[in-house]
Amino acid sequence: MRIVVDAMGSDTHPGPDVAGAVMAAREFGEEIILVGDEAQIQVELKRHDASDLPIHIHHASQVIEMEDKPGEASRNKQDSSMHVGLRLVKENQADAFVSAGNTGGILAVATLHTLRRIRGIKRPALGVIFPIKERPMLIDHGANADCKPEYLLQFGLMGSQYVERIRKIDSPRVALLSNGEEEGKGNILIKEAIPLLADSGLNYVGNIEPKEFVRGGADVAVTDGFTGNLVLKTAESVASYMSDTIRQELTRGIFTSIGGLLARPAFIRVRKQLDPNEVGGAPLLGVNGIVIVCHGRSNAYAIKQAVGQARSAVQHDIVGAIRQGLENSLAVPANSEL
């Protein structure tokens, strides 16, 4: 298997990106193609004992930066690490692409310039696996701020196929994220999406509130990208705040410090379970290839985990599963656009 890692993706590239690629090559044994500025990548590789690993460099002269406007950059930076890496996947010279770069840039380059969408998919979506006990998926969490009901229907199908293949859950429970469990709750988008999901053939279990989602009430929670992004960022900030607060309280006095030392193994286990770096990244579902999008703040371990995600997605033929799911469901209207 050949997996592309965008060496110019993370906020502090290429350090974490290259280090994560080295960790992935060592653990998984797959060929890693580092795409980006060759000189910078070579400098980073020299920091690691990687001479015997299946790592190769593919030069790209440009970088789509975090502050770039996605549409404009995708047109004007045709030799960016994103373009070059995604073209390798499109031309079957690689099996998957991993990047911690500009999310809008990845979406634009993948959908408009390289991979394109799977036939029948209206809009690709980012499906993040929440780092909680049941590992449910939230889809979309940032690719589509404004949605139509039929988009949510397809998000549900794509999320269901991913969870079924990757997490080995037969007939995953699919729910609409809403402000109440009753069908009368929700905005116009939610109310119009309900009958579509109910008649889709998916294991649709109705509306679900965020508090039930984090308690394992569904395997896939469907929402628009604006709402999903707010939910994800709120959850991350609350988890970080709680962790910092607990740490401060446990070091206030000698007795709490002793208690904290005794409880330290339990806190480490909880922190590991809630750490988004354990997940790695979010699959961009609906494009005609395997793409994993990581957070810009990703460290080397997160990049390594994202490569593992990409590897699993290839092994389980997620693109083929979504394509087959579309053919077997009502998720593709008769007048579907390409």
C-alpha cells in the first residue's frame, strides 16, 4: 500500500508531518510518500533513523497555507503539496492521502481539481469519530455550512457505510442531531430531512440530542457542517478546560496532591481515551478516493494514527462501499447530478 502524507500540512510543518510519517512507516510497514518541499523534508528525515524505511519524497514547489482562501489557492497553486499528493491518488500511483493542512483547500483541490465526487454524491462530508467510549461518528463537521435535506440523507448513508466497515457494526444506528428527540423538534432542515432518512433503508433511529450522542445513543449522528463544527469545537474546548481545571485543583494542597498521585493512572487512561490525537483525523467521505483530514495542531502521533486510518479505509474499500450503498438505497434521486 502507498500512502501520501502532505509534509507541508500542519501548523508547524514539516516537523510533525515527517515524524508521523516515519512512525507510520515503522509501525505499519507500508510505503509512505512524503509530498512537499524536498529540501525541507530531507532535513527533517535526517533527524530520524529512517534510512531503512519505505519512505520516498515527491517534490512540490508550493504550499496552500492556512490563511489562504481555498478556492483561489486551489486555482493558483497547481503545484501545491495538496495538488501533487491528490493527483498521485487520482492517477493510481498512491492509495490514500493524509494532510493536516487547510481543510477548505483540501476540499477544493479534491473535489474541483483532482479526485472529484463519487457519482451521485451531492456534497462530500467530513465524518469525525468522536474520541469517547462508543466511538460514534459525527457527520458533517465542517465541509458544508449550508445544507439541503438530501445532503443529510447522503451524509447518513456515507457515515453508515464507514462505521459498518471500519468498526464492524452491522446496521449502524443513524440519527439526526437536533435540539430534541421528538420529530416536531429541530429547524426546517431537520424536519425536511426526517422523512428522507426514515424511508432510506438505513437503520434510522430518529432525532438525538448532543447529550445522548456522547452517551452512545447512535453510531452515526448527522448534521450540517456549521452545527457539527460548533459541536466538535465546543466538545474539544470543554474537555481541555476540564482537564486543566482538574490538574489545578489537584495541586492546590499537599493532601489533594497525594490523592492526585494515587489517581494518576486513572487520569492518564481517561486523557488517552478523550485525546483527539488517538483518532488521527477525519475521513473526507464522498470524494473518489481515500482522504484523511487532520487538525492543523496535529502532532506526530496524530499523523501516524491518521495514516493508520487511511490504511484501514483502503483495506475496507470505503469508496466502493459508498458507491454500492448509493446503488442499493434511495440516497440518489433520479435526477442526480454528477
